[in-house]
Amino acid sequence: METVYDFFAKPINPRRFSGVKIALASSEQILQWSFGEITKPETINYRTFRPERDGLFCAKIFGPTKDFECNCGKYKRMKHRGVTCEKCGVEVIQSKVRRERMAHIKLASPVSHIWFLKSLPSKIGNVLDLTLKELERVLYFDSYIVIDPKNTDLSPMQLLSEEAYQEARAKYGSDFEAAIGAEAIKALLDKVDLEVLSTQLREDLKATSVEAKRKKLAKRLRIVDAFAKSGVSPSWMIIEVVPVLPPDLRPLVPLEGGRFATSDLNDLYRRVINRNNRLKRLMELKAPDIIIRNEKRMLQEAVDVLFDNGRHGRAVTGSNKRPLKSLTDTLKGKQGRFRQNLLGKRVDYSGRTVITIGPNLRLHQCGLPKQMALELFKPFIYYRLEQKGYVSTVKSAKKMVEREVPEVWDTLEEVVKEYPVMLNRAPTLHRLGIQAFEPVLIEGKAIQLHPLVCTAFNADFDGDQMAVHIPLSVEAQIEARVLMLATNNILSPANGSPIIVPTQDIVLGTYYMTKTIEGTKGEGVVFSGPEEVVAAFDSGTVGLHAAISVRINGKLYDTSVGRVLVWEVIPQQIVPVFKTIHFSAKKEANSVLAEIKRGASFVDMQKKHGDESGVDYERAMKKEDMITEFGLSEADADYLFSLKEGECSDIIGISDGYRLFKLAGYRSEIPFEMVNRPLGKKAIRELVDGAYRNTGLKSTVILADRLKDIGYKYSTLGGLSISIDAMVVPEKKWDIIKAAEKKVEEIANQYKEGLITQGEKYNKVVDIWSKATDDIANEMMEAMRTDAGTPTGRFNPVFMMADSGARGSKDQMRQLAGMRGLMAKPSGEIIETPIVANFREGLSVLQYFISTHGARKGLADTALKTANSGYLTRRLADVAQDCIITEDDCGAMMGVEVEALVEGGEIIERLVDRVIGRIALEDIRDPFTDEVIVRGGEEISERHLSVIENSGLTKIWIRSVLTCKSETGICAKCYGRDFAHGKLVEHGQAVGILAAQSIGEPGTQLTMRTFHIGGTASRKVERAEIRARVDGFVRLGDLKLVENAEKKLVVMNRRGGEFTIVNKAGREVEKCPVIYGATIVVKDGQDIQAGDVLAAWDPFTTPIVAEVAGTVKFGDIVKGKTMQEMVDPVTGKSSQTIIDESRTHDVRPRISIKDDENKTATLPDGKSKARYPLPVGAVLLVEENDTIRAGDVIAKLPRATTKTKDITGGLPRVAELFEVRKPKEAAILSEINGYISIAKATTKKGKQKVTVAPVDGGEPREYLIPRGKHINVYDGDYIRAGEEIVAGSANPQDVMNIRGDVALARYLVDEVQEVYRLQGVTINDKHIEVIVRQMMRRVKIKEIGDTEFIDDEQVDRQRFEDTNREVIANGGKPAVGEPLILGITKASLATESFISAASFQETTKVLTDASIAGKTDYLRGLKENVIMGRLIPAGTGFVEYRKAAEK
């Protein structure tokens, strides 16, 4: 009876253990686990369906097949619990033990474990120092191996073929020991002394300097050390006992028709048993050696196939020709145990159906079909029916529900009320793909979804389906309501902008109602307040689009009726505006207060006094915000709110000093200016954002819902529709096309005359058409904006849709009514002939044919790239999954310096956008007044932005994840603001996963967006000039300039040439970078106006310009060898092009310029000579002995033809950056600062030697440049470390070695951002920083000192620092390491947790390595915990872990 309570025993709590250890099992261990030996290959009796005794399903070994019933039926039911039947030997117990009990097969001859043999690097091979080939020859009975040579000439571990072995036996008799097969390897492994071997290897490592040998020794040492430390014996890699999986994990299921479906493992075990039994019999019969050996080899192969089918030899197939699924296959891959069952469980209490729109729902609601709810909430309904006394048993409740009587529906309503359910739309790319809603019961069979959450789910109503999940426990319900309710997810975690923004119809409605039309009824009327306007509109006195004047909050505004109607629905609150001064000393506060009472101005005092002089002029705040912001007491706040307008307060003591306040006035939280404009998508986004920042969450949700209602109402009333007349074709279209055709003809003529190359012609033509297309698009937009062809004479619906951002883009409109433009070929090149027709005019057959290709490619790309993007997200999530906020402040003294992103003189991202929400590392001061704008350690928030922008700061030091010193996870200060909530990040936030989702989600979005433009080539018109953006003066600064024949200045700076524009006050307002060979059109100090052209260049060629006048001399330019006269097949004109003639090594085509004495002229700097090396592909523009002027172009290098940029280049580029692969055309960077010298002669292989000599006379660095590469620098140039000698994409490892790890991190962040920016996606830098931090967690050991590390070993930075600390404390010499960057895949596999790594990729290798090292996984990341069935140590799970740690 006492055992009856076991029935109610709770399952084992997964939080009971703190770690999971994995190790290689010995034969003794396997026997300990086993409940008996399997000797027969039989499974079950096909007549009785009972398991055969001693077979693979034996009930005696594994337990009964039916609960509490033995096999022969002698004992049945619970009363005989625990008895073992004397007749059939079966224990009377629950049948579920058949899932837990293991058995074993005792092998007649030992075999090797294939994982430790074949998984590279081979563990057995490395311990014994044998190659894989040699090992296989011994194990598969091909060669003998000498175990102990004793006194013979044989060497230990020498391989002997059958003949050699027989000869040796004949020669030495039994004086030596040799064997074959796994027995031999086992004997050798038994002899290995790991301690001695480890010491020996360490000494060898110190003694050798050959790189390859060192690598090999280090690899061996790593494996030997792992065995030594873990206490695992190497001989356990040879198996004598094979463990057998419990039978319920490899079931045999009867199908209809008397057949059985069986797990492949049963077949594999059967083969092992059969061969083992045959081998036993043969050994008993003392069969000939050769037969036994063959049988042993077959047994070895059978065990190999059981463990890992296909690893050795051909994969064994079943009856249906498909390979059998071995133990390894059940673990690895997407369908394996880890990813399919442990990380991807299916859940009950869920359902899925089609979604449809629910325009009448509030933001926190969703419509749930009644039928579905009834099914999902069944148990709750039974309970409630019982409570109400309708039924007394569950059975009757069930019947009642099945009959669907009215009481059931009433009960359902009660159950569902305020019970949150979760909706999920696959693919769930970011956390907003699952949100919670309160269900509203509806008729029908589709879920209704609120229109504003569609953006977050990326849902539309063209047949999408969504799944519903029900949180059961009270905790789950609280989490769903507090954290996941749709109203709590207003901002996007990726960039902090609102994601609940009205789109499509709603935007069209608000845009329509906020536009003004001249001559509308009631125009020009002045109203005293919004209420009057609403009354007048309702009575029909004024029209919706009338321009009127209204007094709002005491100020008269020119506006329109529609805008006032929008203003009326916005939840408003009038708040006081306070000015304040902060003092640390009361004395100063008293004196200031006295001055103010004497009549001094508060604003003046604010400027001169206090600790924040110059900042915080005024704040409009609610009472609760005042209390939190300034640390006031309730009483003080009440006192301040009782002040009269213009009144100054007494001194108020706060936690960090004293404050004076003055009530400056009142204003509404959202200023009317935000509504007083046509409300397109962008304006509405700003409105929602402003509402969130100023009024908080609740008001924003109300605002969003009201905007939705009013938007739908007026888009319906507006009745906008598209007609073909609305697509206005601009009148100037054909003029623009004719002009473009004329230009193209000119270029064709230049090409015929041989003035330009094929490539240049192509580039220029493409450029002309790109520009023409843009011009037509602009004309068309103008024509539509002022379109009188529509009935109302005001609104062009197509224009409104695009202009408001409701649907469509300028691009799509251009194709409808402008011209379709250039198309791309399959290869990505652009076809020179554009499609001049548009869709309204219709395409000709040829035009249609050209365009089909682009459209199809778009669709094909989409399918391919979705998979790629998903894989990228998976790798990112894996590498960053254990990045969790663990503490407030790590106390880091380091940070990163951020500046605005400028490209080609254009500010792409403002400084303030890059630093918002980050913590300042040190005080940020105004460079002119030295006033503190933000204190060190404070968050840079919205209120600081305008001050920072106006101060002219160009760089700011901020705290960064990259420099965070937290031992585990990241600290809140280094991370900064949590964008989803707009405040400092909380403890336990899983910022790693957040970062992975933020980077991965747009990846998929972008890939799915290619086909919307229908394959038209999108390519920027190349910039070929710099125009001034502001008025001011030009300062040419230290540009190297040469005047050419046309009296224009030519820029000679190879790199980093720039001039600046200063305003009238002498402050620098713009930097203009110019490229080599550009002509500057203005003089130093010249007064310029905005829009003036300052510099121009040819965007399609890089010129080589002479810096001095003289006579041209060719060097090594020989026709047919290094120079080829290329006759153009089309034009018959010839051009001289430098070619790569690989047979000649010591030639270097160059042009020298001779002076009057026929010596090579000296350049203006007086150091270097006028010699210009010519790269392959350069086109000569001068003949030998020509006389030239300074600034003349002597040769030009055509730039690579531009292909269209789209994320196809983008996604692989992002992956390439995160995997830190070496780019194809890698740049060669200088490692030091110094002067360049270029050798005249080339090396044997035709490479050119460039030397950089440091200024301080240190060791110069040499670089060998492959032939035909264009060297970016000249003899005598000064170059800085990290600058390019040969142009290309930088190799991340080089950047790290030269400029350090923080510079590399910035480089990666900027490069990844560049790809996303091209697509118009904003992701905050910090997300990329989190990923990069994870990639830089490891250190490569350079010198081991007195530590246990191995040379070139990669260790975790934390472990490296801890070990060094210990060694130094004990008076030893610490190890020296260099920072290492790993690609995301490598970084994921290198994590401390083997469970996480095994579930990611290369399962076999990870588990093999972990098991010989006896690794313990302390379950610190998210993934390991999910796999072990515990709560994750983040979010709400984080506090529990903290509690556990504190206990």
C-alpha cells in the first residue's frame, strides 16, 4: 500500500539540477545502465503480438507491454505491483518503464566507435599519432600493427601487411607483439600514459618553430589534455558492449493488413545481433582465421552503421532504397531530436484559421470565432458549468457542450471575458509576430484582426492564416496581458519608431480630409474655437476642405476644417510649462531668488547661474512626471502646480541639491502644429510618435484607434477611385526623351571616333537614361499635383495615394504614367535601350518581352532569399542568445566615439540619430560655451537633441556594448535605452535575441520586396559634381592643386582630399570630399551661393594626371606585349590599352615626364620623380614625345560598370560581414604610418614591391602587389595606418590587426548599416554591436606563460582574464593573447554550452569533443534551458534565477 503514493509523484523538477555533464561511457557504465542482455534478433511474435524473450522488445528486460500485467497473464492489476512473475520473468509495473530501461549487446570482439574515429580531427588517431588511413587499415583488418617490438628491429606502431607479418613471425617468432582489428587499437590505447604524453607534447611545442608542425602538435595536445583532465580513458573509444535504446523509443507499430511499421534502429540492431551471434558461433567452432576476421570486420561495419550510417562506406538502405536512419541521424539536422522535438514542440490549446479585417475592434481586441473559442476553452467551460450548478459531472458537462444549448454560449462569454489569447502569424520573424489580445466572440469562421497591428505581423487579408494560443496558468495570463498585449507594443524594438501606424485607407482618409481646396464653402471664416468649427461643419455651413482661421489655446491659426476635426479626436491635456534652475549650494540659490524678487529676469538667471547653465530652458510636464524627473515630494509638486502664471517658486530641496521653478505658461501636450498640415503617412507617424513621447502609452493607443476610425470614415466619404484619366502623362515627356536620344547619339559618335571606350559609352548612356527617367517622373508628379483633368478639378486620386504614402510609390506611378525606364538583363547588367512607353500607353511586343525577364527574376529571387534570410537570422539568434542584461553598471571607463555618417559630402545619418537613447561616457559640453549639455552617465534623450545639433558638436563619446566589462551578459548603462519602451533597459531583457530579430527581420522583408517595382532597374544617377548646400566662403585648405590648360584647378590628392565651406560667422558648416582628378571651379576664399557648382569630375573613369609639364616618355610600353591597340569592331577606331602579358615578369608599363634636359622631372614636392605606373586596363591618351602641360590627363582607367544594387548583393554582403569572410577583391592596407616607395623592378612572379618606411626610422613594411592591380599611392606619398595601398573591400582581420578591435567593430557596424540603408531600413547601431560583441568574445593565445593554455588556442576572453589573474596572484607569468574575431557560425559553435552548440550545427563533432573533455553545461544561455525544459534565464525567468543565486 505504501507504494500507492508513487502514483501521484510529481515529475522530476527540471530546476533540481544546475548543470548537465556529458562524458564517454565505459563498458562497466553501460552494463550498469542495462537491465539485461539481448541475444536474439527477434522482435515480437507475429501471431500473438507479444514480445519475444531475449529479443529486441523482450518484456523481461524492458518491462511489461501493458500496465501492471505480466506477459503470461498470471499477475494482473495494481495489487501485484512490484512482483516479478516466476513463469515469464516479467516485473509487474507500469509499462512506461519501457521508455527508460536500456539493455546491452555483449560483443564477441571489440569494435571502434565511429564518431571518435572519423569525426575530424580523429580522436583515436591523435592520441596514437596515426593517420586516419592507417587506423582504418588496422580496424578493417587490412594490416597488422606492432604493439610491442621488444628486442626486434620493428618499430612500435609500425603497420605490417599480411605478407610482412608472416615474414616477421618467421624471422622473430614470438619475440614481438602485433595484432589486428580493434583489439590491437585497444591494447595501444591502454598503454598510453596521458600525463607523460602531455608533458612530452608541451616540450615539443616549445622546441619547434615550423608553423605546420606547431599546429599539428597543438591539435594533439588539445585532445590529450581533454582526456587527461576529464578522467575519460582513451580505451573507452573502443566498444565492447553496445547499449540498446529502450524499445518504446524505437517502436514497432502494427498497420492494417497485418503489416508493421518499424523504426530503422530495429533493423540496425538486428544486423549487429545477427553478426555478433554468427561470430560467436564461428569462434566456438574454431573456424579459420580468415573467416573470423571477415566476420569481425562485418561486425565493426554493422556497429558503424548503427551509430552513423553513411560515415564509413556506402550508406545501408532499407527495402525502399532509402538510407536507414542511424542514431546520429536522429539527433542532427532540422528533423533531428534537438531541433524538431526539443526546440520545436507543438502545443495544445491552440487552433488556426484564416484572418480577416476587424475595423470596429479596439487595439487590444481580436475577433475569435465562437466555434473555435468553444473548442479552445472547453475545460474552463466544464468547470464554470459545474460551478453554476448546471451539471454535476464532467461527463454531463461534456454532453451539454456538445448539444450547444444557450447556457453554454452564455458561459463561454463569461469565461472569455478579459482572458487574453495569443495570436501568432508565421513566419514569426521578430517578437511582434506573437501578440496578446482580448477575444471578442464573433460569428463566422475567421479570426478578425485589428488593422493597425498588421504591420507588426506583416499580415494582409489575401488568405493569410494565424494561430491562436491560450495561456493557461495565472502567471502566463499575467505575462500575456502585461508584456504581450498589443497596446503595450507600440514601438518597434529595432529602431524605436512607432509600429502601430495607420496605413493605406486610413492614411488616404486623413490625407483627404486635411487637404485644402480654394473656393470651398465657408472659406476665410474666423472661428473662436474648435467646437464652433465642428458645429458649423455638422450644420453644413462650411465644407471639409475650407481654409479657415481658428483660435486654439489662445492663438489664432490658419488651418482647414478637416484639420480641426482631426484635432478634436486627439486626446488632449493642457499641461503647465516650467522653467527651472538647479543649484548644489543653498547659498547661491538664496542670492538668485533675491535677485529675481528684485525684478531680475528668470531666463537671464537661468543662463548665468546653476549647475546646468544653458540647458533645460523649459519643460512641459504632468505632475507625476515632475515627481519622477526632479525627485520632488507630493507636497512640493502640489505647491508648484498651484503657482500662478509667471510666478516664481521658493527654493525646493531635492535629493541632489536645490531648485527654483517658474511657471511660464500652459500648452497642450500635442501642439496644434503637428496636425496643421496634410496628414500623410509620415506626418501621422510623427503625430503618433509625439503622442507617445509626450502623453504616454494610454493616450497614444486611444489616439491610434480614433485616427483609424476617422480615417476609414473619410476615406469612405471621399470615395476616391482610380480611373485611367487619373494617370496623367506629362506633356514634356517626348521633349525629354528627344533630348536624351540626342545626347545618346553624341556619345555614340564619340565612341565611333574612338574618344571613349565601350565601357564608358555604356555607363554614360545608362546614366543619361536614368536621368531622363527621373526628369519625366518629376514632370509627371508636377502634372498630377496640379491636375485639372479630374472631375473635382482638385484631387488626382493616383497622386494622392502615392503622395500620402497610402499605396504605391513614385516609382510605380512613373511606370504607370511616365516611362518604364531601364530594364536589367538576367546577369544584372542594365540593357542600354530603355522602355520609353508606360503602362497607360501600353508596351509593344519587344518592350513587353524585355520586361518579362525582370518580373520573373523578382519572383524567383524572393523564394531563394527567404530561405537565406531565415538561415542568417538563425545564426544570429544562436550567436547572441546568451546576451542578457545582468547588471546596472559595469563601471567601464571605455566607450566608442560616434560621429555623423557622411558620404560624398552628404550627411546620411545625423549625429543625434546615432546617439539618441545611449548613455554619455563623459560630460558632453558645448564646444563654444563649454556648458554641460549632458552629464556623463546620463541618457541622451529627445530633449537634448536640438541643443546638441545647434552646438555644432561633430563627435560624441558614448558607452557601448562593445566596451562593456560585464562578466556575464551586458550592463544596462552600456546598452542604453530599450527601444520598445523608450526607457532604460530592464534587467533580464534578452537583448541578444532582440538584436538578432531586429537584423534578421528586415532581411526577409527586403528579400520579399524585389518584385514590387516589377524588375525595372533601379540605379542611382552617378554624382559628377559637388554643389553648395549653404551660402558661405570656400576654403581650399591643404588640397594639392595643379592648374591645367583650361586654367582650371585639378585635385592631385590621392586620398582624403577635401575642402570646406565656412559661413559668415567663420564656423565650418560643410566638408566637401573630392576625388583625385576632379576639377575645382571656384577659387580659395570665393563667396558662394547655395546651389553653385564647386567641383566636377567624370564619374566613370579614374584619370591619371600629370603634375608637371614636359615631354612624354614611355617605359616598358611595347605594342603587342604590354600594350594592345584595340580596334573597336563597331567603330573601326583604335585605342591603346595596357594589357597583362603574363610571360614577361620584369616589365612595368609606365609613363615618365622628361624636362628640358631630358631628365625625369621632379614633382612639386621636390622628393619624388614624375613617373606614373599604368595598371592593366588603362587607356593611353598621349603618344610618346608629346609635349604636355601640368594638369593634363595622360591616361584613364575605366571604372567597373555598375550593376543594379539590390539586396541580392545585400543579404550575402551582410552574411559575408557577419561571417568575417575575406572579400574576393580584398584591399591591401598599410599597417603603419610612413612614406611610400615603389620599387622599379618587379619580383620573379611579376609582383610589384611597395615599401612603407616609418617616419621615426623603425622597421619598414613591404607589400607585394599582384600584377595589373592599380596602386592607389605614388612614390613619396605619406600614408596612415589602415589606409588603402590597393583599393577594394577591406579584409576584417586586417582592419583588426592594424587598427584594433574597436575600430573593426565600428567598421562592421557601418558596413552592415550601409546595406540596410540602401534599402531604406533603419536599425539601431546597438543591435549590430551586440552581435559583433559576441563575435569578439575570444582571444587567441600567443604566449602561454605559466598557464595551462596551448599555443594558438582560442579561449573565451573571460576565462583568459580569470586564469591570468590566478597566475599573477601566485607569482607566475601570465599568458599573452591577441583579440580574435570569429564569424557568427564559428562563434556559435565555440560557445561554452555544448547543448546549444550541438543543437545549432555539426552535432556529431560538438558532442564528440564535449564527451572526451567531460564537459559540463551550466545552462546559462536561453537555448540550453529550453532544451532541458526549464524557464529561460531572461525576462520573467531572470528574477527566479537571481533568487536562486541569492539563496
